Amino acid sequence: MAENKTKETDASVEEYLSAIEDDARRRDCETLVSLMSKITRSPPRMWGASIVGFGSYHYKYASGREGDACITGFSSRKGDISVYLTADGENLKPHLAKLGRHKMGKSCLYIRKLEDVDMKVLKQLVTESVAEVKRRYG
């Protein structure tokens, strides 16, 4: 069975953030660190080379595949900030309609910049996603 490529590392979150060249993007990511730290009550940790994750859980699928993942997190990508939420949290859909400018993938919320979204709604999305992960995986 294939092993997860993205694992928690000892890399520095501070170094990752300071390497973000765009000042506004760096501030947005620092804001996400603060928000997600408060919601999860977990310190930020690097997962792989480019994901800032908070907390962790162990999953095991019916197929037998299992591994560890961060409960929530984000990554500063080329065009957007990817925010990692539960893949099929039905409770998130009503909030997405009120969030503001974004795109949604299977489990990634893509935001160009935080000023494009309602921060109260983003906080609610992350809070409910974290609760759903904890409900499912303990």
C-alpha cells in the first residue's frame, strides 16, 4: 500500500512564512495561523514542505488505506491560499454561500486574499470542519 507523501515534519513554520515574498500574502497567512491556532488549540506544524497544519488525526478507510493528516491547515500556493477543510461536510455548504469570493474543490477552499472573504464566516467554516474531523476520527 502506498505511503502518504505529506507527513508532519520538524521544518520551521516561521521560516516558511518569512519566505513568502508578497507582504499582503504573508500577513494573510499569519492571520490564518492565529485563527487556526485558536480554533484547534494546537500549534502550527509543517506538513511536507508547504502545508501549515494544526493538530492531527489518524484515519483508516474501508479499503485498508490509513495514515495521519492535519485536522485543518493551509498552504500559500502560486495563485491562491488553499485552506484544507473536511471533504464532504454538508454543514459547510450554507456558509460557503456567505463567504465571499472563493473557489471550492473536494476538500480545499481557495482564497486569493483574506480581504475577499467574510472572516466571521471563514472562522465558522474552519470551526465546523474541525468539529467534523474530531467527530469522525475522535
